[in-house]
Amino acid sequence: LSESCLFYIGGVIKHAKAINAFTNPLTNSYKRLVPGYEAPVLLAYSARNRSASCRIPFGSSPKAKRVEVRFPDPGANPYLAFAAMLMAGLDGIKNKIHPGQPMDKDLYDLPPKELKKIPTVCGSLREALQNLDKDRGFLKAGGVFDDDQIDSYIELKMAEVMRFEMTPHPVEYDMYYSV
């Protein structure tokens, strides 16, 4: 991969927890992002490993090389999600953020101590919104996003989080109604 491509990946990994608010915008988005399955929860890149958030699939020619950012889900607004991912990648290129070495090991066989050292995507929409609130500067470069837009988005999505957190799940109702 080119140095620019590595820096792009570095930017995506650095800002992943903030861009989760756009790429995984539903409370249900985080039901898929569970460690221990093939879900892309680890903030690392790899050519072979499906658990890595960024994957570089094998291509038979140099023009076939590409980067897959694997954690977004179909609930994402593509305009917001792609803009956020591009801004994160461009920030990586601008600031020469190197992603480190690829994680080409079998991440399922890593000892728990080593696995704990690898950061993960957010575990909930609330966590993603909190990270977006703290890490928004890269999104505002060139006027692509602004504070009003980000604040309004956080307010809108936080209302969804609050409603979800305050409503008993049907399974909870089934398990605890008689208590």
C-alpha cells in the first residue's frame, strides 16, 4: 500500500469512535458489533482478518487495491457516513497518522491480554455520540460539517438513545414482569 493509503487508514482508525455516530447511527447498530464474532470491532487493518475494521482485500492488479471500512451498517445515511469517513481519512493523510503494523494474525486466537491492547469501535450509540462530541475538529475542515450540524445531529440521536434506554425491552418484560 502507498504511504498515503496507510495514512488514510490511520485517520479512519484514529477517528473511528467519532465516525461511528454516522456509520452506525441506530441503537440496534451495536447489536452486530460484538467482539468474538466476525464483526469488525477491532480498530486495526489487515489483509486477511475479517475482525479488523479496515480490510485490504487481495487484488490481482495494482489498480484492484482498495480499503474496506467494515464497521458501517445499512442504517447509515450514506452522505453523512461517507463524508465522515473521507474527512477522517483526509485528516490521516494531512497529519501523517500511521496506523501501525497490520494485524495479520488470527485475531480469534490472540491471548486475552494481547487482545485488550487493540482498541475497538464503540459499544453503543451513546458512546459514539459522546466521542463525536469530543472529536469533531477533523469533520469541520473545509466547512464540510459545522458545529450547528453536529450539535443538532447529536441532540436528535441522543433523544433516540434516551427513548431506547427508558423503554423496557420485551425480553425484560417477559423475564421480570412478575417480580
